[in-house]
Amino acid sequence: MPIYEFKCEECGEVFEELVLKPTEEVRCKKCKSPKVTKLMSQVAFKSGSKFVSSSGSACATCKGGTCSSCG
């Protein structure tokens, strides 16, 4: 699913939005402003029994491979 993280330039609210079309207008959920910036979000993948994040850490949850989610 194409869920993106945005930050409103007007009120500073950070929110997620499902965007189905690249031309779809995204508005702030708090103040309804169309002045939003798409943020770079971290992605995590499961490899075997471990989670590996886009930053290369062992777990997207704890970033160190020591939490209960790391398996």
C-alpha cells in the first residue's frame, strides 16, 4: 500500500496518508492546508525471523536487534 508520511508547512502536523494516484492532492488532517511536504520514511522488511530496516539495523522497532519484535 502506498502510505506516505507528510508534514504540514502551516501548522507543523506530521501525518500519514494513503495516496493512490501521484496527482492526488494531499491536505493536512489538522488544518486542511494543501501546503504539505512528503517526508522520507523508514521501511522495514522481514528476512527469515528478523526484521531489517532501510537503515541496515537489525530491527525497525528498536534499531538494535534487542527488542521482542526481533525474534
